Amino acid sequence: MRRPQRLLLLSVGYASLALAAIGAVLPLMPTTVFLLIAAWCFGRASPALRERLRSHPRFGQSLRDWEEHGIIGRRAKRAATLAMAASWLLVAVAFRNLMVSTVAGACMAAVCAFILTRPSHRPDGPGQT
């Protein structure tokens, strides 16, 4: 990989990691999507950094479950669904525009449907909470 591409991927990876850290603290900011982006970028630019993410004590298991089996745990599904519902409510109240609320709600409903249709546990393992 050429140096400019590698630097760009590392920059996006670190920025995504910073946003994921912010999302771990702020209730309406996503964490997982930014971790996935960071893992993807690091996987191409620095496999060692990707492995550090995958072995992280707090986020590593969820990341490995998604990458290996497409699993989203029940707790993450609940958190994502509640965050999207709260975000939609915030959009509806802040903008007070039927079109904006409808488009935002439709997008969030599509994402929610995707999340809820992913498996919650490994086919051979117990359910996650």
C-alpha cells in the first residue's frame, strides 16, 4: 500500500476510534459503527492495530462477533433502538416539519429493521444479554 493511502486510512481509523470513545460516553452518539470503521481502516493500514481492537477487553468480543458471524447482541440492539427512537423524537420536536420527521423516521426504521434482523448469538452458543 502506498504511503498516502496508508496515512489516510490510519487517520480515518484514529478519528473513528476517537468518535467511538465519545460515543461510549454520550448516550445518542453511536459507538459500534465507529469501531467497525476503525477496524476496517486499521485492517488495511495496520493489522497490528486491528488486532489490538479485536482483543480489547470491553469492545473486542462484540467486534469479533460481528466480523465472524454478523452478530449484534441483544443489549446493543436495545440500545440502538432506544437511541434511534430518542433521536427521531428529538428531530420531530426540533424541526416540527412532517417531511423531515418522515424522512428521518423512515431512515431510522430501515436501520432498525436491519439491526433487529441480525442474529443475537452464535448458532452454537448461548444468547447474549
